[in-house]
Amino acid sequence: MTEGHEGTADPRLEAQGELSMARLALDEGDLRHAADHVARALVFEPALPEAHELLARLAVHPDGGPDLFPLDKSVFLGTVVARAHVLAALGRHEEALPLLVSAQCHKPDGAWADAAWMYDAGTTGRLPAELVHTSLLRLVSALSDPVPDGERAAVAPYLALVRSVLAADPGHAALMWSASMLLRRTGDTGEAIDLALRSEELEPSFHAATAAGYAYRAEQRWREAEDAWIRALGFDPTNAALHTDIGELLASAGRPRDGLSWVERGLSFEPDDPSAFPTARGLRFRLDGSLHHLVELADHLRDHPDNAHGDNVLAQSSQSRYWLGPIPPSTEAVTNVLHRFLEDGKYADAAPEDLPHASLTVSAPEPPSAILAFCRALPGSSVQVAEVQEPDARRTVPEVFDRGPVRGVDRRVWAYEGTTARPCVPPPAAESAEAVRRAAAYPWRHLPGAYDDAVHLSGVPLDDLLGVLVHPPEPPTGTPGVWPAWVRRVQAWACLGIAHHRSDQPWRESERRGVLTDLAYGPEDWVSEAALLALVATAWTHPDAREDVSALVCWRFLAAMEASRSRPVTVLGSLARLVLATPQAPAELIGLAEEVLSPDDEDGEERE
């Protein structure tokens, strides 16, 4: 079914223009062209009274009728809608309703059914209840749950119709539960509960009890929803999908352990159920925080990329832990001072030339990216370093740490002049900076998704991706306080882009691995975190890289741990979280990372 009016500025004017041409064609006796113009008008403005008046004329014309609107193989949306209303004008409502439902399923926000006859109880009440029931089943399968507020007006004619039919045939149990499904989606949950329970009372069934459970769940009446679904299982005891729904319901009610038991019971019936498997992994992660549950889910999704439920479970679970979803906030003194300086919102909308300058002295070198963010937020500001402590944060890891797999760093993006770090790579081309800027404007849903989305940066030259690390583009908003988080996001996405560089090369000998390793083991900086993040994302999506990436991440963390014994390491907490995000990280390293993170630093995981 085709539509044919994308990007129209004023649909009503377009519709009226089509109707003008339709009238001219009709006056000349050219019914075929008149019908075509009316059909196009309906796509622009389906409820326009003038369009329905012309349809009525075409319906009763001796040479007119529904054949003016044939249902060809590649049928136009307006043709389907027009044929439906012509049939209705001729009193053939049983043929009209399925066509309107087809149009609604194709484009749920269209007012295709907004016609007077749909609200006429005397007319719709004569429709067979079974036809309305089967039509509703098709309709609800295409609607969002719940239907967005902006789309509910388009569904209103069906609500009027179903109420009329139920009033005329109050004993049709199947129509009651299908109507309950529609009403729940449109926010009429009380009526949905009532109809489902009446259906159960008249004719107990799996569908009626299931509909009651969904309606109760929409009102967060957890116990009644659970009871309804248990009644439904009496009709279908091995239904894995319903076991999963009960498990998710109990988890929402604060009973995740009970919920997991239900899901695992469902898995015993259908081990590969597309809902049960992801839900079980998500609940296990919620209960014990073990990363391998989510890694198993990610591996499952790689083999089942169309599993939208599984992708949603992975996304929801990932958002509860830093680096899997959100990027951890900066902890440096310079960024803390910046936020305190701006916390009253006084400079939120100030132009750069109106922002104050600041001269700040820090006790020890801080990540150059943090200082970059500070100075970009407050142009003209400066940061001085009081003392350099050992091991020197300005040097690469192999220069100060004699263990681990990395024994040299060839590529750097920062060079120090005394205690001042300056970019040692040129700025990126404008189009490359814009590509990274577009990517960084949105958070990722989970790490495999971030890795996949970063493929759009695979065509950006490597030198430009390196340049954007230390020459970040402007953030989408001009608020100065966003600079620290923005720089971190830009760097993360730039490194994710690097992870796709020369992807044809075998991982261990690849240039992308070498560049990311150099960045991760370079001078202590946010760039190191971003590079490690890209390595971790690679491990999530490429199981053959997991052992290697785990070693790179964990040894980098151990180097920071050793440095922290004699000086502050502001990135230590973030590196610990990267360990916790790394597939196949050794248990002893996970324990060390958890020790680094105080109870106040927990990422918001809900463990019970």
C-alpha cells in the first residue's frame, strides 16, 4: 500500500486542490480522474466533509460505484479508504470495515475511519459481532501499546463502533475481550477490565483471562494481574510467552526472584522462546549483576537480530551500569570547579564573549581533556599545575609501569610542554567533525548498538578521528556547563569510529587495535577511557577478541591502581567501571574493580 504525499507543507490546501480538480473532472463526465483526485484528497485530509460529499456522488452515479476504486496489487492508500467509504455509502458496511482496518494498520495515525457512519449506532450496531471481533484483532496488532496521545483521535471511530456493536449484541464474549485489548491501548483501562471480566464470566477462556491481566497491569494492579494470568495458564499451561509476562509483571512489582522462577519455567517448555530467553538474562543480571548474562543476550541477538524484545531488555539493563549505557561523569577538580561556577544558571545563555575568565591552579596534572573542556566552557581561562607527582601522569603507561602486554606507544594525540598539554594532531576536516558531532548528539542504547551505529564513521579518515579527540566540535547547545560531558561523548564516538577502521584486517594485527591500544596506554586522559570503551565494544560484538581486550583493559586498570598508591588518579573509578563492562574479565579483577567503587559510586543497578 502506497501513500504518495510525504513532505507536504499544507495537507488541507493540497486536499482542497485535489477536490477542485475532481469536481472539474466530474462535471466533464470523467469519473475515473475524478475518483483519482478524491482518493488523493483523502490521503491529505481523510475526514474532510467535501471529500465525503464527492464520494457519495460517485457512489450513486450510474457509471460510478466501488469499481472506480479497484484494489490492484500495488494499491494506493487513498484508493482503499475511498472504496471503503463508497461501499459504506451504498450500505455495504460489512465490506467497508475491513478496508478501513487495513488502512489503519498501514498508517495508524491517519483518521481513515473518521466518517459519520462509524459513529451511527443504528448503522454500526447491525454489523456482525464476529466481523468486528476479527477486525479488532487485526487493528490492535498494529497499534502501539499504549496508543500515543496524538494518535488516539484516529482510533476514536473504532471505539464508538465497538460500543455500539456490544450494545446490540451484549452476549458476544469474544468481542468483549478483543474490545478490552483496544480500550486498554487507548487508556480506557477501567472499561477494559470490566469487559474482560464480563467475557470471562460469560465464556471462560485463555484470551479473556489474558486480556484481564493486561488491563490490570496497565493500572499497576499487580496481584490481580497475576491472578488473571494464572487463570489463563489453566487453559494453556505450557505457554512460555505468558510465563514470561508473569515474570516481568512480578519484577515490576518488586519481586524479581519470583519473576525469574516463572520465566525459567517458561524456558523449560520452550528453551528458545524469543521473549523468555532475553527476559531471563535481564532478570539474572538485575539480581546478581553478573555481566555474562547480558553478554549471552548480546550473543543471542547477534543470531536473532530481529528480536525487538531482546534488544529492549539489553537496552534497559545496560542503562543501569556506566559504560554499558551512560558515560560516567567526570570527577576532576577542574570540572567540579566549572560546575560550581555555573550552578546558579547565571551564564546558561551567555555568549562566549560574555563568559567570565578563570585562572585555576590544581595540585597535580589532570587529564588534558578535562582542562580542554574547562577552557572551552570558559574561553580565555587558564589552568596551572602546582606539582608533578610520580608516576608521572604525563608519560605513557609503558614508561611508568613495567608489566602488562603493552611495552610501547607509537601514536599520541597530546604532547606536553612542561605541565601544559597541547594537541599534537591537526584538527579534523569540517565534514569529519560534523559526522562525529551527529553521532555524539545521541546516547547509545547498549554497547553492541553503539558499535553498530559507529559504522557510519567508518568512512571518516583515521587522522580526522584522531584530530576530533583533541579538537572537539561545538556541542548542540551553547550552555557552557555541557562541555565536560560533551567532550567525553565526542571522544567515545570517535574511538568507536576508529574501531571500524580497516575492519578487513585480522584483529590482533589490525591497525585499529594498534591505534586504540596506543590511545588507551598513552598519557592519563579521558581519551584513554574512550579508547578502552571502543575496545570493550569490540569485545561485545566479536567474541574472538574478548580474551585480548580483557587483558588490555585489566592491565590498564592495574597500572592505574598502582599509580593511585602514590598520587590521585581521577580516572581510576571510570577504569574500574570499564573492567565491569568487559566480557571475560577475570573474577579477581572484577573484585578489585568493585573494591575501588565505594557504595556511593554504584551505578544504580537494582539487585535483590
